[in-house]
Amino acid sequence: MNKRVISFALTVFLSFPIAATAVQQSQPEQQPQLQGDGWRLVRSIQLGSSKHYIHMVLIDPKRDMDKAVYGAALSKICRSEPDFCRVRFWNEERLVPNAISFTDAQFKGMRAEYVFNRAGNVQEMRYNCTVVSDKNQCFSH
């Protein structure tokens, strides 16, 4: 009886790395980071347990006054998100937050924010007032 138990335990023990490898291989690979002319997606942070994300984007500091760069990023990032898309933009990588919430310095460094929520009938692009001076399109600190 002891030989059977030992044999069974040994078989399970030796087969574990094979099973673990099979599980790891079946997991989807990480998508390559999106990027374009004048912008790069730094990270996407999931909103709680929802399937929605806030995308953190780095804009080339030399192009951060060019609305076309923001539009190009939104077009590429939000194309696969037909019901909800939220994107925040910075021009300094050190200020891009690692979490949904951020510090005052990170907020002051944010260049723009886009929010689209089909369920709430919301679609809004707002820029830092140093990027766009129109009070209807900008936020200040």
C-alpha cells in the first residue's frame, strides 16, 4: 500500500511542472504597447472589476499643443472599445501615474483627458488650459 501511495505522489509531483507549463502557455500574451507619431500608450489600468480601463498616454512634449496627435491616439486606442473609453495624457513620463488616482503634481502635469461612456451618453475631450485656451474645452489647476 505504501508503494502505491509513494508511486502516486511521485507521479503527481513529477507531472506538476508539465501541467503548470501547459497552463502558462494557454494564457494570452500581453499585447504590444500601442504607439503612433507623437504618442505612446504607457499603461492601461482596469477600473475595479469592470472590463473598462483608463489608458495613460505619453505625448511628445514637442507635440503636446497639436490636437491631431491626441486625436490619432484616441482613434487607435478607443477603436476596440465601442461602449467606454477613457484616456489621460501627459508629456512627462515621470508624471504618468501607476494607479487610477494620482498626486497633485501628476494632475497639474496632465495635458488632456478624454471620456466616452455610451451608457451615460458622455463624450468629452478636455485639454489643460495651457494647451487650449477655450474655457469650454479646458481645465485648469
